[in-house]
Amino acid sequence: MIITGKHLPRRTFLRGVGAAIALPMLDAMRPAFAAGTAAGPVRLAFTYIPNGATMKEWTPTAFGKDYALTRILKPLEPFRNDFNILTGLAHKNANALGDGGGDHARAGACFLTGVHPKKTDGADISVGISTDQIVAQALSGKTRFASLELGCEDTRTVGNCDTGYSCAYTNSISWRSESTPLPPETNPRMVFERLFGAEDLSLDPETRARRQASRRSILDMARGQTERIMGKLGPADQRKIDEYLTAVREIEKRIESAENQQKQVNPGMEKPAGVPMEFSEYLKLMFDLQVVAFQTDMTRVATLMVGREGSVRTYPEIGVPDPHHPTSHHRNLAEQIEKITKINVFHAGLFAYFLGKLKATKDGDGTLLDNSMIVYGSAIADGNRHTHEDLPILVAGRGGGKLQPGRHIQYATETPVTNLYLSLLDHMGVQPEKIGDSTGKLSYLAEL
Amino acid sequence: MVNRLTKLLRFTPVVPLVWVLGQVISSGQTAPAKPPSDTAFQKEVRPFLTNTCFGCHNAKVRSAGIDLQAFTTAESIAKDAGTWELAVRKMRSGEMPPPPLPRPKAEDLATVTDWIEQEFERADRLAGPNPGRVTARRLNRAEYNNTIRDLLGVDFRPADDFPQDDSGYGFDTIGDVLSLPPVLLEKYLTAAETAVRTALFGPAAIKPTMIRYQPHLRRPPPPPSLTDYDFTGLSLPSALSTKHRFPADAEYVFKIQLNGQRPGGSEPLKVAAWIDAEQVKTFEVDGADLEGMTVEFKSKVTAGDHLVSVSFLKQFHGLPTRFGGPEPSKRPEPARRFPGGGGAPPAAAGAKPPADPAKPPVEAAKLPIEPAKPAVAPAKPAGGNRQVSLAGRVNALDIGGPFEPVLAPSQVSRKKILVCGHLEPGAHVEGCDRKILSAMARRAYRRAITRAEVDELVAIAAKARQRGENYEESVAVALQGILISPHFLFRIERASAPTSTANNALIPISNFELASRLSYFLWSSTPDDELLHVAERGTLKQPAVLRAQLRRMLADDKARALVENFGGQWLQIRALESVKPDWEKFEQFDDYLRESMRRETELFLQDLIRNDRSVTDLLDAKYTYLNERLARFYDIKGVEGQGFRKVDLTGTPRGGLLTHASVLTVSSYATRTSPVLRGKWILENILNAPPPPAPPDVPALEDATVGTTATLREQMEKHRSNAVCASCHSRMDPLGFALENFDAIGAWRDKDGKFPIDSSGKLPDGRSFKNLDELKVILRADKEELATAVTEKLMIFGLGRGMERYDRRTIKEIVKRSSSTDYKFSSILYEIVRSMPFQMRKGEKSRT
């Protein structure tokens, strides 16, 4: 995309609006963390798919190691020894529990929090802190970015998102606190610039240092101003200004750690130009960015929303020109169910690309996939009836040896998904007492 | 246009501001209030509740945490309006009592819910006035872009790269919902740096890049007629239009790649390139096969979004005579041999033999359009529908740049910032920094600033100089500090209030705060110098001054923001950006059409505001704004070119918002129309009667098999036999069916599939209509509802909070008062900005 002089090389032309080209990983890439350590750190990622799945095409019939992959999971065949399918898990707090309609908003908000979100269109939004953020806050300072929130659907929405629920609940699955959602970055270029700096490297080091010092001085002033007005504010304003203050402190910390980390990180990929036109290219690029962020140890925690809950994305490229959400209300019509299944298969195929990429990337003595724990799934099982039990959930990777993948495991009905999260966090060395509705750790993840 | 507005504002009798405020306050103190009817409660309501609700909602079970049994007196009901509003809503929607419990008799249920609502109203009359609380509002993306533009005179839309803003109550201006994650502050830091540096030192050099645009359709369909088509070619699918963001004032290179064939012996073709509505370049290309042909040109373009189009001028002119097109070619047609057809013309695989050149041209003109049976071996299997290619098509457009960009700072920007008057670097004198920084802080914080605040900024600049920055660089650092300050990024209204304010006290907001409310309401931007000046003098709240400011602000070009941001969200046309109608079914839909749809509605709303028309025009105005593309789409003759103009719609089925393709598209699914969605759209946005959410476990009524098995209408009528569904769908569906003559992208149709359209209907209140025109008459009769809807949405957008029970009186009052002008837009706006909620806030104890 970058052209020198007036010569415009045809081969690097972009297709479509801000489309990007495929980005091979460079061999020159090296993990940025402690070279020489045998085992890389454990990484945690969540990939969320909206509107549920055709469960009879998801859930294998047999259990244990020798199960046959179903139609939806078939694209994951090359990695069947790298993930566990977990059947029986539930998000009971995504149910109405007296709040009426709005299952999509609740599912999205509940997926990583395990908390029943407060039904409100705006004032006093409240759910819980999300699992990824519990880890992010615990590991804060270990990596340049505590966490990464990505999405493949522009969150610009209009009107109400889901019956009486603020759009905040469907726009983000990551929640920094019970009232502060972390909106996903949907532009690959922005993700790249955030990770590897949009800074003008053509400037001389002294100028860059002076600018950095300036940034620190104005952040310092902003913090002072904020602390002075805090006391004069009512509770609602205080909450808002507190978000600001927290952000100021976090960035101050980051600037400091960037200064300590003198070396320039080589991302090993070209800067994406923008959002690719083809959805598959888009999602792959987002997966690439996650891989690079993990590989360079910019962060160890990431979430990716393939779509917002209630997504109306159409998939004409796979023969589903119909909007996803209305189609998911399939009324048990075979034709409609088939379309949903096609979308599920399509997403799984792209997720397989992610796993392949992780597996092909060396990390410590093993691969990045070995050192990762990737949860893939939805907080809705059947999109037609909005069920929140027997959810489609799988967890890939070995968690640095803590997980024993390759199996289909059946759990007691309505085992909270948050029990899984509690176990995964334990493998990251983070032991919260509880996550949302968790009742204890999930067994059988490690044993055969 | 402005004159009419001016007149209205001048001749409306001036009523002191206190009227609205005073009315509400006095009604609270003096309105006679009857005591609640305890007899009715004990005799009718409580027994009903005992039978229906207390089984679960009692002190022991407390289903959903609610104990209704605890409410033992009539008075206690209204004291917990939250609980009982929910109860009424759930009983009415049929959610409660939940199946399988028996449904209470409809009339009993009505008696009880009506009684409860009366209680609310009685309590409302008793309650004191309540202006509500507005949580500190962070600038949203549109506001940030506009504010930076107006403060610094640089317009590069930095916030387009910010994370999306969350919305609530249908708008992205809600303080409670606008959060500030760390990633956003990072962006604020970068944006502040770029904005200040661009303004003071000029834009940074940008590396040239090249972006390619391609049409969705590989092979566009032929035109409907060779004699009546868009001579500019812009409306034809062979053209390509795209919005492109030009990052700088600079030169750009445009490469146009062509494809397609043209019958041998045709005259050369003219390719035209357009930027916005202006034709900037034409090329002549000659030859039967255009594949691989490329033309290119360079042009200087200003920074920002521009619509770039490439088309073929008069592309069906100059064809060989036998095609019957206009101005036939004077060139001889080459004799060629075709497989299986001897000397047949280049009818491509699939066209039927050509008409005799002697035949009348009109008939011949129809020839290439009919999908014909293959006369020779088809290139594609049956149904492939290949047609004669009569002209080229644009295969791709590459836009590369910026080259030789303007890198000098704009003098406008420097003047805005360097108020000391020393525009040449190095000319500054002692004390300049103080002047510059205090002026900018006042404008950026939108209020008078304290000495301490200026001292701090001056100190920041001084420290930067100590680090080795030069004078202007050091001022730039402090300016960046202003732009990341919470006083700039947030509109905090109570920071200056006394800390011991009692809860619920009525506190007038300051003149400066009012100025900000006004400017972010009408302009989505910061107050300008005049508004700040008036606020500083303390006269903004005087009715005559307020009215004059409102008039001035609406006449300003910046008021376009009200159309884009309020209109775009209220009417949901912002969603146009992301709709993806099924390509197979709606091949006409491309980005040019999408853009044209959006413009129509924006210009229509702008006309309504500028010319101060009644909001009822929204329903049935017999005019709109069209360009050729949209006019052809609407089948309206006589509109040529890319530019939009006002068009009379008399004699067409169009008129009013409900027939705008934008509205019809955003209220449809990608593959088909949905009377339910459209009915809901009308109820929410026009009639101010949003339907309650569908009860849980009852999937929303689906209408997927439209036009295939039974008519949609029949299916839905069956669905409505369920009483719970019927309660809402009998309101929604008829409204939506009235629009069935418009397909899912708003094109006119007489049939859906094989079924003729029936757009008649009957509303639950008994009024019936034969078609959309008759429905519009009914809606116009309900104009008070429309005015209420507009008022309520404007209040949510302007105040940045949802509407509550206590706002109802104000809304009612505004609607009543604006009825004297037949709900002219400016009178609604004026009543809003002088109302109590807009000028006051409720006190709140701080947590010191």
C-alpha cells in the first residue's frame, strides 16, 4: 500500500474499501519476552459467536477421546487433539429471571461476567466485571497492555439494541467494572497502531523523548484537575470522572513501562490498511493481530467478538444473504436451520485458521497454542428459543500443560460456564473467590 | 428561508421564561388533589391482585424480589411507581400472570390497570417539579470532531478513529452510557497532539497510499431502455461511485480500469470522472473490447470526504444502427463470423438473433434487454442469463495519494489560536503564552476560567521550554493539556455548585452551562464566541435573547449537525451505513444509491428546519430532494445529474418520510420487507407509542415465507388469533402493511411474489384505510402524537438522559404551546430550550 515516489506497484493494490492484503508472519519474529525461558507465559483468549448455534450439529454424540466430529466442528478436525468440547455448561443469569425480553443483550453481557445485567436503557447500567478483566487487572504491569478487546462488527447501532437494554450490553463483552464496558476495537489498523505505536519513528530520539515528557506533564495536570473536582461531584458524575481518572493512571503506568522497555518490538506484520471487505479476511486479520500480540507478549489476555449478540450480519458469500439474527429464529424450519448451521460452520472454519496460526507459532519450547487457553462459544444455545443452557463451548490449547485437550466432556446440566473460567484463571495464577454465578472449579479439564 | 424563520420568531408573542417554569411550580403547590379512592382500591383492585398476583409476589415467596402484598392502601401504590409501572406493563402485555396460570378477564384487568395509572397521575399532580439530573456528559465522536474543528479550525475528524460510543434511549448523547475506557484516553492524547500540531505547524506529511474500489456486480444488467436512460451514466450499474476520504489538501492520482465490450462499428465512448457533483475529466476510448483498458488522471482535492464517480457519457448513443439507439454510429459495421451463426452480430453467447435493421428502432431497442434462450452453446448453464454487452463498465478505480500535499499551517487556525496577534513564529513577546492559553481554555472549557487554571497552563508551557522546546512548541504542549482536560472532554455541570446542595433542590444551571446545552443540542459542537459572550454577560436566559440566539444558531450552517445526529438517530437512517440488502434480489442497491437515500432524508429534514415548517410535513409533504439516481429509482422524470434539488411529488405515490427509500430500507430485512418492523418504526418514531417487548418465549412474529406459500397477510392474521400477540400486532401490522407497495429497498411494486399487494388496513380503534394515502390522513389527524414524539426525542437527545414520569408534564406543556403554530419546528425547539428541565437541574448531595 505504501508507495514510493509516483511509482504505484500494481500488486499491492487494495481491493475494496480499505482492504488489506494477506500478511505472512516473518521468520524474523521473536517473542519479546524473556528470551531463553523454556515455557512461555500462559495466554487467555475468548472468541464470542453471536445468536447461538445449531446444537444438534455442534454436540458430538460420543464422549471422551474417540468421538466423531460433528458438521459444525468438522473444520477443526486438524486440531482435534488441541481442544476439549464442553457440553452441559450454562449461563443461568442470561435468562429473563423476571425481566422479560432481551435475551440477546443478557447473553452478551453475561458471557464473561456470569452476572444478570440490570435492565436499563441508559441510567445505571450494571453487570459484573468480566473474566478477562479480572486476569487483566491481576496481571497489570506484566505486559504493555493488560488486555486487548477486538470485534468484527462495527458497534454503531441505532435505536434500541434489545428490548429495554442499553446498547452497552450488546456492544461489549469485556467489562472493566460493573458499569464500564470496554468497547472492542473493530479496525485492524487501529489495533495495530495501538499495539505497535502510531508514533512517528522518523523523528529523532531526542524529539521523541521530549514529546513523551510533554505527554507525561499534561497527564499529570489532568490528574490534578480531576482530583480537585472529584469532591464537588454527585455520585453519578463521580462515577464518570472516576473512569477518566482510572484511565489517566493506567496510561501513566504504560508510558512508564514503555520507557523501561527500551527495545522496539518488531511486529513482523505489515500495518493493515483498514477493514477488509470480505468478512473471512476481516476475521482472519483480527486473529492474526491476536497471534502477534501474544507472540510479542504485548498482552496475555484478549477477547474477540465475531459479532455482537443479535448481529444482523449477512453472509452472501456462503449462500446466506439473510440477516443472522432473524434467521436464527428459525421456527424449526429445516431451511432456516440449515442457514444457521452454515454460518456456524463458516465461523468454526475461521476459528480453525486461528488455531492453525497459534500452532504454527513457536513459543518457548512449544507452540503458542500449547501456551494458550482459547474459549470459543456463545451464551445462547438455540437461537430460536434463546436457551442459555447446554451452550456451545469449547476450550482450545494446553494452557502451558495445565489442560489435557482432545476430548468431548459432559458436565452436569446447568454447570455454570463461570466454573470453567475459574479453572482457567487458576492456571493463569489468578484465584478470585468467585466469578458471577460460579460454584467452584470445573473438573476433568486436565485429567484424561 | 431564513427570513421566514425570523418572522416566526419575531411575531410569536414574547412570554416570560417563568411561564413554563412557573406553571409547573405553581401547579405543584396549588392544584387541588383529591385523596386516593381507598374504597375502589379495597373493593376492586386488591381482590383482583389477591387472586392474580399474590400467589407468587408475597412476603414469603417474593418472586423476582417483588412483594405486591405489602401494598395495603391506595396511597401506597403511587409511592412505588417503579414497581407498579412494571406490574401494569407486564399485566397488559400478557407476561403476567405467566402461563399456565389463567388469564384474568380483560375488563377486570383493564379496570385495575387503569385505576393504578390514575393513581400515578394523581400523585404526579401532587409531586413537586423535578427537572431531573443529567450525568456529566463526555463529548461523543460527532461532538468531538465538530468541537475540534470549531476550536482550532482544523477539520480532520480525529474521532472517526475512536471506539464507538454506546447509546441509550436511542441516542449517543446519554451521559450515563458514554463511558471512558483507557483506550479512549490514549486516542484523546494522540488526537490532541495531532490537532494542535496541525493547527499551529501544519499537517504532518502523509505517506501516499493507493486504495482500490470495485463494484459488487461483475456484469451489470443492461438498461431498461436504449432511448430513455441516464445520459450521464451515473445512475447505471456500469458506473462506479464511492465515497473516499482524502487525508490532505493535495494532488491525487485516479486510475480507472475498464471492462466490457461494445459492438464493432460503434462510435468511441466517453469516460467521465466526477468529484462530488462536478465533472472533472473526460476521456475518449475506442475499440470493441475494453477489457484491460486503463485511463488515468491527476487532480487536486481538498481534505475530507468526497464522492468520486466514474461513468460513461451517453453510452448507448453511437451504437450501430441496427440496435436502434439514439444518434447511431456513422461507422461501418465490420462483417464478422460467429460460431453457428454465419454473419450474426456480436450478440454474445445467449442473445437471440438480431432484429432486422429495417424494423422500427423502438422495437429493436428492446432487443438486448430480454434474457433470451441461447441460440448457440451457452457459456453458462440455463438461467445464467447472459446478455448482450452494449457498452463498457468500470471495473475498478484506484485512488492514490496524497502527492505534494499542502504542509503549511492554515492562517485561519493560527489566528484562532494565536490571539496575541503574532502570527509569525518567533514574533511572540512576553505574556503571549498567558493570553493564548487563557483564551483557548475559556473556549475549550466553555466557561470563565480561574487565574489558577491559567497559571497551571503557563507553568506547563514554561516547563516544556526548560526541556528545550521553543516558544510555540511549548505553547502547543499546554494547548494539548487543555484538550485532554476533563473540563474539555466532559460537560460537567455541577462542579461549580455549592457542595452542600440539598437533594432535590431546584438549581438553575449557569448561563455558560446553558450556552453549552444549546450549542451541543443544535450544533453538536462548542459554543461560538458570540454565545459565550452572551453567557458571560448573564443575559442568555432572557427570553428575547434566548430566542434570538436560537434563531441565529438554527440559521447557521452548523445546525446541519442537528439533522445528521438527531435526525440520523431518531429516524434510524444512520443504520443505512451498515445495511446490506441481498445483492441477488436487489441488484440496484449500491453505495451511490445508499448515499443518495441518506442525502434525500437529510436535505428534507434540513428544509423542514431551515424553512421552519410544521412537523406534520414529515408525514405527507408533497416534495422531496432528489438526484437523478434516486429520481430514476422512484420513477420520477426530469431530474438529471448528481446534484440534489427540490422536486414536486404531486402525482406520484411518494410524499413524506414514510415513502423515503432510506426509511423503508432501514425498516426492512436484507432479503424482504417486514410489516412488523415498519409498523414498529411508525409506532416508535411517529406515534410515540412504542410497543412493549414481545413476551418471553414467544418468538417475534416471523414473516419469512412471504410471497411463496400464503400471503403474508394471511399468515399474520392467523398469528394474531393469539390474544397476547394480537394486543400489539393489531397495532403494528396494519401500519406496516400500508407500506407493502414499497419493497425492502423502497422501490415501488404492485405485487409481492405472485400476490398482488393489499395495503389496506384497520387500526385497533376502528379507523380503517384503503391505502397509504388514507393512512397518512389518519396519522395527520393524530399530529399531536407526532409532535409529542418529536418533542420527547429532541429532549432525550438534547438533555442527554431518558425521559421519566416527571417529564411528562413538561412535554405535554411544550406540545400544547407549540400547537398554536401548528407545531412548527422552531416553536418546539424554543419551548424545549426554555423549559424547566433544560434550564435547571435537580440538586444532589455530593459525596465529600
